[in-house]
Amino acid sequence: MEFEALKKSGITNLLSAFGRSIWLPQGIFYWTGRAKKEATIDATIGSAQGPENEIIAGAPDKAVTFYIPSVQRHFAGLKSEETVPYAPMLGLPDLRKAWREWILRKVGDLRPRVEPCLTLPAVTPGVTGGIFMAAKMFVDKDEVVVSPDRLWENYSNIVERHIGARIETFPFFDGGRFNLKGMQRKLLDTLAQQPKALLMLNFPNNPVGFNPPQEMVQPIVQALIDVVEQAGKPIVVLCDDAYEGYVYDPAALQRSMFGDLCDAHRRILPIKLDGISKEFLFYGGRLGCLTFGLPSGLDVDRKALQEELDNKLGGIVRSTVSNCTRPVQSAILKALGQLDQVLAERQRTVDVLGRRANLLKAEFAKVSLPQLRPLPFNAGFFCFCDVEGVPANKLAEHLIEKYKIGVVPSEGGKINGIRIAFCSVPEKDIPTLVNGIVSAIKDLAAES
Amino acid sequence: MEFEALKKSGITNLLSAFGRSIWLPQGIFYWTGRAKKEATIDATIGSAQGPENEIIAGAPDKAVTFYIPSVQRHFAGLKSEETVPYAPMLGLPDLRKAWREWILRKVGDLRPRVEPCLTLPAVTPGVTGGIFMAAKMFVDKDEVVVSPDRLWENYSNIVERHIGARIETFPFFDGGRFNLKGMQRKLLDTLAQQPKALLMLNFPNNPVGFNPPQEMVQPIVQALIDVVEQAGKPIVVLCDDAYEGYVYDPAALQRSMFGDLCDAHRRILPIKLDGISKEFLFYGGRLGCLTFGLPSGLDVDRKALQEELDNKLGGIVRSTVSNCTRPVQSAILKALGQLDQVLAERQRTVDVLGRRANLLKAEFAKVSLPQLRPLPFNAGFFCFCDVEGVPANKLAEHLIEKYKIGVVPSEGGKINGIRIAFCSVPEKDIPTLVNGIVSAIKDLAAES
């Protein structure tokens, strides 16, 4: 966007330097918009959707955004005192406590290790709000943030366009495994240039629906320990756990790596970012939690430390949104009080997505097309296919025009591929989806 | 706060420059917290409260945060599709349109003037979110923002601590009138040093519950026209209209000054910030709207201009919160569809607050104490008393300790006084409140 109208109107003269520079790339929304109008199979949408009767017995066959009845039904019973007053800046105290318990439940047998490290979660406006707050707190302008080379496009909006830092990436995979050595090298190179570094870890990953196998966790943690030992400098590890719990392979890590990073090394500060969007299938709610895993052995008054962290996070929340939406906090607090029921209902969606992921994998396995290489996937909402010989944007364009199939293309640097949101494609459409992609690549390959 | 624990823990080494500098002053929250525990009369809380039967016939006598039943009741009927999916970044399209209509209704007979100027409102996370977005867009680091010297303390968190700019003030009153000349002088001084300036206008004002008389509006607008003419430079006027509609004097301006600023001059860009917190008595909802009043005569494609502004606002929203809470958007959209009913119910709260304001004024009129000077008030949720001879913090401390009365003190520069939130004090307590303040000042004056 060239902002010609803003220039011509004179409004550009009123903008700050930030106001002049900020812009929103078309990205996912462009393709979501196109798909909404043109596609019969829409694999662009990052929320779990499908016929309502797939998750609720006896419900209509009509497509809905999957939800958890035992979360949503609380809105009907909220009293005005549970919706109307301001919530405290960092969230309802009971919600903060309940979310801490939820984290401890999720870490399972790591509880004894994690509990002494865990701060009281701060409620954020979604995972995005958590990433923004953490990035403001820990990332300087012109600094480098490290991430695998498959990452949610909004990281660039936050870290690069908003904060003015730079994301440098390493290849996600080394063969079919998470690229330990690449991660280490990029972190060490970064720490050679700056006094600290922030690493983004997003498992299950968007856009690659991948969680490493359980036996890879210790090597990953050890690799990070080696980095901070060798560099003699500290790192923040931002665990973007938006998709935690959506794992379809029993051999894969079932929980966040955050627990394993707690107390791993005094120079490693893990931060856990959770969100209700996927964890409680409530995208529109806009709540998340930001929780630190502080080394347990610090010779510091923990209460003072919590207060100081809260003060700084409060300074960010107060100066951007003041506080987070109370009706949703009230509903989630009630839902956390009936967690077994909520998780049982969520399991239906996890099962549906697992079946779709497995079918998609089976369909890809039937295909032998050198230009199409699905990356390993076993978790989350998406899979990603590297594409060779055909520009991804051109492929997406052709797919939607000729086959009425919507996907999100990714082009740039060494990346050329498409993200497929199986979360929004019913099982019955998956064979057609794969066939369409194969045909589209063949069409375009034949052309050139 | 010295952040000793953060230093000792080594976490300070991981913080960005922003992370090191950001902090939240105790401010209002300190006194609200104290009052909650210690006060029997709590005049610290910035939300309208009182016995429920004051606003709803037959309801219990128990104190609640006042609400609008025809806003809140929609939560009971929301379908999952109205709560669960993401809302678009800048808000539900129908809500944006409905809010535009709401603004046009509020400007009344100015509609023909305002309508051609008005953009489609962008939904923000509360008025705070709107101020933050506008400040990011239009205020540079180290620049000066101009405001009357009675202002919401959160302006400092946003403009100074977050953005790194500086607020410079002019005395709010000149005699009993809004200080036109002071405003002009400060703006001209500012524009002598920088290419543009942003003026905060908050009517009805927090902490001074003041709206100028209707006949002052044209002189204020003319004063701003004179400024941009004389300086040859443009200004943004941020109309913080959080308290719009709460006016208890028929001679005072009943609506925002935004409408009068539309098309006032091609170098004046008015921005209207609305919020549901007070307008629809829904503090915990966290929604607001940001709307531009673009000169109607611009030789620019208006659609392109709207798209470009939306792109930049979208860049900020996407990189901070992604989008705003959908259940609340859905409820407000329904409420806007029954606006007459909603406004009729709101009127009960307006009437209650009006009676309190008038009683408070009458009680102050009985007092003859040179150290206590209530500033003119006729609107909003608060009044402000200048205090002489006794430090405001000391007065607030004494008031809460001896008289169990909570107020928010303000000390700094030439300001020494207390903010009284009559919005949260029932009528029956107002004489005791005033007597307590008078006695406390006398106690302390006698001591010294």
C-alpha cells in the first residue's frame, strides 16, 4: 500500500514516524477474504470449523466454528457484577490463580519442578497481547529475535513493524527432525552481536503443525543450555503455546516445552503464553495469559519479584488497553471450575482434527509429485507444503480460480509453499483438497 | 518502585530499554485499594455505583455498579457464532456502521456538517485503546502533547511512559471559564518547536466534571482556527468523549465538541474517541471507537483514504491485540438496535448522578473555608477541589484514617487538590463527605 490518499490529503504530515511506517501486509486476511467469496473448500481459516454434529450429538449438520458448550453457556448466567465492573489490570485474581493451576495440571509429572518457578499469570488480550507485552519488555529496536523459519506472520507485525526489531530465522527442519544445530548457530551468532536474545518457540507450530517427539525435548533443552553456557549471555524463550493440547501422535510431546525449560539454567528465562482462542475454542473472547518460569534458586524475595514484574506488565496493559474484558474472564473462570467437563467436550474437536490430520497425511502419501513436499505434521491446526518450481502465490491464485480451493501461500527468502488449515476443512473434502493441489501444480508445471 | 528484586535476580539484564523504563505509578489504584479496605464513604472509584433500586424499581437496596439492563441481557441470548469466531480486526462491520449512526445521532443538528467528514469508526479496546492508537499514530517520541492541566492520569502512562513524548499543560480555568488564551498560547509555543501538535480535549472532564456552556463552543473552535492560521501548521484534536452524555446543566454543552471541529479548518484534524465504559455503563466490556473527522473538501478518493487509515490502524491493532472481544461487540450491536430503550434506562443513572452533583454543589456552597476551592462542575463523574495550605496526599491520608473517606489526591506542579468521584457516593452520604473533608482540612490546618 502506497498511502497515496493519505499523502494527498495532507494527513501524512500529521503522522508520527511510527504512524508513517506502520502498515498491515495483506497476508492471511487477503486469502481468507478471497476464499470466503470464491472457495468451496476453504483451507485458509485458522479456527476449527465443521458440521456442528461432528462435535455435538444431535446438532444440525450445518457448519459452525467449533466451540465448547460448557464454556459458552456461562454467558447466559452472568450477573451484572460479573460483567460490568472493570477487571483488575492483570486480570481477576481468581482467574490468575485458576490459570496457574491449569498450567500445573498441563505440565503433569513436571509439577514439582515447575511449581517453584511459576509466577502468577498475567491476563493478556489474547496470545497476541502476550507476545506484544513480552516483546516490548524484552526486545530492543534494531535487535535480532530468533525464530524457526516457519512462523506465524503476525510475529513480523509485532516484532518488526511495531517494535522495530528484526526476526532472523533458522531452517525449521534438519531432515525430518527439528533443527537443533541451526537453532544453536543462529542464537550464538545473535549473541555475538548483542547482550541478550529472544527465541520464539511455537509448538505445535503455526504454520507447520509439528510437535517434536518426546525424546527430542531433552536435546532441545540441552542445546539451549549449551548456547547460554558458551555465550555467557542470557536468553528469553517465548513459548507460544497457543495450540497446546492439539497433538495427534502419542509419540509426540503432549505438552508445552515450557515445563522442561523451567530451572534449566539460570540464564534461560522461559515465558509461557497461553490463550483461550484454541485452548478453549474461544477465538473471539480475546484472553490469554503470560507466565514466567523464574529460576527457583534466585536469592530474591519472590513476592517482591512478582510485584515488580506485575508493575511493569501493568504499565504496559494500562497504557494500551487498561484491562481485559470481564465477561469473558468471568466465563472462563467458571469453565476452569469444571475443567474435566470442559476438556471432555474439547476432546471431540481434538478427535475431529486428529482424524483430518491423519486422513490428510494418508492422502498426501498416495501422491508422488516431486514439486509438492508436505513437511512432517502431527499437531495443531495446519500443515505446510513446500512447493518447488511453481511460485506459491501463483499456485494459490490458480487453486482458488480453477479449483475453488483456498490456501495461504508463503513466499520469501528460501520459503515457497502453502499453508493448509485442516482445522477448517471437513474430512469429506480432504481428498478433493489434495487432488486439487496436485492438479493445480501439474497445470502450472505444464504451462512453464 | 526501585525494582531491586529484578536487578538482584538478573532479569533486568534481559529487559529492553522500554522494559527497564516502563513502570506504573501507584496513582488512583493505590487510593482505590486503600478505600476498598478502609473507607465507609468511597469517593475514589471511577464508575457509577449505588443502591440497585436507585436505577431499577423494585430491585434490592444493595449497592451495585450501575448498569443498563437492555445492554446486559443480550449475553443470555448470544449464539456461539456471535461469541466464538474472531471479530474482524477493526470490529464487526455492522457495529462500525451502527456506531457511526450513533455518533450522527449524538451530534444532533450538526449532522449535515459532520456526516461528510465522518470515517467508519474503528473498534478499539476501550477508550484507552483509542488514545493509545491515536498517540502511536500521531505523536513522536520527545514531542510535546498539549492538555489542560486537569487530566486523566493515564494520559501520562500512554503518552509519556509508553510513547516517550511529553505532556505540557495550560491552566484549565481562567476565572470560572475554560482558559482559551492559555490553550492558544501553549499550542503556539509548541508549534514553534515542532511541525505538528496534538491537543487532548476531554469534555466532560476527568477529574474536573466540567463541560463549557454552549456559547463557549464557537470561541473554542475559533481559538483553534486562529492557532493553525497563525502557526501555519496542523493540529490533531483528540476528543476524549468517554463521559459524553453525562451533563447536568441545561446551559452546558450537551454533546461532544467533535462535531463543531469537523470541517472547522483544513489544518485541524479532530478524532473522536468513544467508549462503552460510561456511555453504556459497561466498564468491563472493553470496547471503544476511534473516528476521524476528515475535512469534507479534500480532493482525495474517500474510499482510498478510509482504506489507508484502516490499514494503519489495523497494523496497530493486529500487532497489539489482534482484534477486540466479540461477545461484547455482539451485545453492543444488539443494544444499538434498541437505542431508545437503552438510553431511557441509562437516563436513570444520569438522573442519579445529576442529583448527586447538585447536592454536592449545594453542600459545598454552605462551606466557607478558604483552603477548599471546588472547581466549577456540571457534568461527568467527578469534581475536583483545589486545596491550599495542606498537601493533598496528607489530606487524603488523614481523610481515610480519621473519617473513613476515600478520595484521590493530586499533587504536582501547581496542582494540589483532591478528586471526588460523586459517581460512586450515594446521595445520603454526600453531606457527611463534605463535612469530613472540611473537618480534615481544619484538623490539618490547626496542626501546622
